[in-house]
Amino acid sequence: MTDLERRFHETWLGMVQPAEGLVLSVPVLVDAQCAEKLTRDAHVAFREELTAEGSRILDVPGFFTRVLDLPPERFVEEAALPEQVSLYVPEGKQLLRPTRALLARATDNAAPPENPYAALVWEVPEALVDLDKPETLTGEWEYPAQAKFERLLRACRCPIGILTNGTELRLTYAPHGESSGWIAFRVADMAETSGRPIFDAMVMLLARPRWFAVAPERQLPALLAESRRRSADVTTELAHQVFEALEVLLAGFSAAEDRDGSSHLRAAIERGDEHLYAGLLTVLLRLVFLLYCEDRALLPVEHPLFAQHYSVLGLFADLQADAGRYPDTMNRRFGAYARLVALFRAVYLGVHHHSGGRPLDLPARRGELFEPNAYPFLEGREAGGAAPIHDADARAETPVPTVCDGTIFTVLDKLLMLEGQRLSYKALDVEQIGSVYEALMGFDVVRLVAPAVRLRLGNKRGSARVWLSAEELLAVPARGRAAWLQDELGFDKAAAAKLAALADSAKTAPALFQALATYAGKKPETVAAGTLVLQPGVERRRTSSHYTPRTLTEPIVTRTLEPLLSAMGAAPSSETILNLVVCDPAMGSGAFLVAACRALA
């Protein structure tokens, strides 16, 4: 039953993409056992609430009553709402106010809830087709309706909202002081027979039972809060996927070198100073940076030229379509990596295109992250000399490594999809991105001289993994193998003893290789001699990184700073506050320092 529920939730979450942020976690939904498939009659009744073409809800209050079993008495209409459920935005000169508010569940012999409203509902004009573009239909403030609604929810301390223009219903979650997210249930998609899973999910989450008729821990507010609480799991899984993307990228460059007959990777390894690993890591950090910028519209994502030829999200959409049409040829198709190189150059040098139509102006960012001369092998050049940046003929004579489209598609899929949902970098906290970066540090690229098996350093969950060959273990004198496994590779005492015993029993390299593969588990990871792999360095093997969530850092920082700030008086000056010295002796990804910056700000 659990597998069926998981597939159900992964299916509908995949169908409602794109969404904003990880609003609901699949494990949380599975634990709540809330999956429910409705009858055909329920879907027919839903379609009767729509326009003839099935693209829009005719009567939103009637829809709430007849489809979601939430009649008018469950709501407080706009005219009867107190002033506290509104927000005047002075910079936009607009009063934000919901259309109605869903009353919270009343319980016998219980104190009144702190917030009497379970959710706010805001109906905007049907002419407002795009909820994510700046608009003035709802008021003078030229700002996206979705962003306006999120600000209202935070100000009213009511984190759950439903935003609708008749063509979609957006379940929005915007807790005060945290990042926001939303899932859109698009009417036209739900009206289709193939969209039945989306309709089932919409009713499952928004109908009366999920608010009032199930145990509190299975009600929608609890599901949203628990999904947010498990953000540490999201960060850990994302870090794991980014590391997998790094391995895929390494394999893609290795295959390209064999295909091109070049020696750029070999030269990068011989250069030392972790040059090859740092270059591959730079590619991923560039992509993370660009995805964050695109999700926050810090790049001209709406410009047709940028969207078609530069955008990372646009490239992912193109590769998704190609993978659907030509799944067996993705590793024989090329062009995606060259497009990324063009984007990296565009960010570094800037783009100024003014010939006809709407001009595209992308200022030059420069900086070390996109510096083309830092890792020349990424562009198919030998070390030394300057990149042919301005000379078009010189650029044409420098062939970009033939990293296949299948590699780039897998890398982007690892960066963008999590638990079947499109990951929004806009919704990630700075600490989460920093934690992902920290999890990638401390590895080296090595070329294995013999077949090897990947093994965990211990039984502890999340412990590092290393590649071990039978030849190198047998090369160590039998009496010192256990100590060597602990001191040089970082295995814990129990694992080192078991592996040493296997070597004592096996005697030959082929027999020991088979024993190591069996020891690794049901699906052992093995590679051939000559393969380039990522091997954890000494510090990575002996230590590990952990995501420190805001729920931990902010209370500690607040308690630490409050007496210092109180001693400064009721209204300390900026200069006085900035004279404080904050020291984090083991900063890692800077989670406590970021919390300190927020508190001081």
C-alpha cells in the first residue's frame, strides 16, 4: 500500500509542475495515508462547474460548496473581516485584502485559536492570466499577484492561502519569516481525463475532510508544517543528488576526451592542486547560481532571445522534450554543453543585442566564478594562454568538449527535480545552498589503476564512501591491513576488521574483488581499471557536513545577541550595531553567521 501511495503522490506532484518550492513532501503524505482516488461521477460533477471549454471555474464560491464541501458558513466574507486581515503597502499604495477567510476548526472545551482563520482566499480578476507577472488589475501596486498574496499571508500570520483567477487554484504556503512556496491546480489540466490524478489530489488537500474531519496531525496545516520541518531531509537529499551530478559530469567529460582524442583531463590531473575537481565543481556552482538567478528573475528570463538560447531552465525543458522523443539517442546528441559554455561567457562578458525587436542587455558580471581562464579544460583548451574571448575566428577554432546531451540532461535533472517535484531555488534558504556546497568539498579526482568497489566507511547512515581495489588491499602486509584501512582510508574499526579478514581469506585479487562486491551489498558499485572517480580526501573521510536549519540557528543567535542589543538602548544606531564583532570559529557553510546577519539587520 505504501508503494501505491508513493506512486500516487509522485504522479500528481509531477503533473502539477512547474510549482514553486517544495510545499508538500512525499514521505509526509505517505505517512499521513491520505491518498484517495475519486469516482468518475465526482470528476463529472467537477466538470459541470466549468465553462463549456473546461478552462475556467464559473462560480468560485459555488465550487467551494459543491466540489470541496466548504459552504459559505465555513467562511467569513471580505466585508466582515477585521482590519487585522489586511495589509496596506505604502510603497505600492495598495490595500491587500482577501476575498474571504476559512474559519479554523472549533473544538469543544478548548481555548480560542491564536489565529481564527485556517486559510485566506483571494479571488483575482479572470483577466489576470499570469499570476507571476507584475500587474495593476488588483490595485495600483505593479507587482505579481502571487507575491502580493504571499506578503499578505505573512503579515496576517496566516501561512496558508488559496489564490485563484478561475483558471487555476494555487495552494500557497508562506510562514512568517520563512521562504514561501505554492502548488497550482490548473483547471484545464484537471478537466482532462488524463488529469484525474491532479483533480484527486486537489480534493484530497482542499476539501472539508482535510481541514476538519481527520486527526489534527493529518490535517492540511500539519502536513504543510511537517513538510517544512523536514527541510533538513530535503537539503541532505539535494546534496546527495548534486554529488551524483558531479559524478555524471566527470564521466561525461571522460567520455568526451576519449571521443575527441584530446588530453585535457590528463593534463588537468597532472597539474595537481585538485584542478580537475575544482573545475568540475565550478560548473555545478555556476549552474546553481544561474538557477537561483533565473528563479528570482535576476536574469532576463522573459526575453525571447535569452529564453531560447541562454536560459538553463529553457535548456532543461528542451532536453526533457528530446529525451521524450529520442530516449535512445541522448548520448549521441550534442549541443547542450556548448550552449552552457555560451551562457557562461555571456554572464562573464555581458550581452548587448539591439538589432531589431526588443533589445537584450545583460551586463558583464566578471568575477572568479565565470572566469574562462580559470579552468581552460572546460572549454577544450590547454592550460596557459588566454581564452579567445573577443576573436570569433579563434573561438571557432577551439572545439568545445563533446559532452553529450544525455550527460547535461542528467546533471540538470539532478539539480532541478527532487521527489518528483521541480525544485525552486528561489524557495531555498541561503543556508541550504551553502550546505550543499559544503557537502561537495574535500574530494579528489583519481584514475583507478585496478578494478574497484565502492564501500562505506562504516555502518553510520550518511558515512562517506571510498573506492577500494583488491590489488591495493593485498599490497598491504596482512598484519597491518586493518590499521591501514583505518588510518589511510578512514574505515571504522569494525569495518576495517571485516575487510582485513576478507583479504586474509581471499588470497588472490579476483577472489577478493568478488568478496568486496558481496560485502558492498545487493547492488554493489564497481568500476573498471582506468576509470576516473571521485575519491574523498583525508579530511572528508574523517569528518562530515551536516545541514543546520534555521529552526536551530535563529533561537541560539537571538538568545546570544538579545542582551547585547538591549544594552545599546531602545533605538541603537546602525554604526553601534555594526561595531559588534561576531566570531564563528567553525563556520562550515555559515549557517550561524547568516542567522547573525539576519538578526542584526
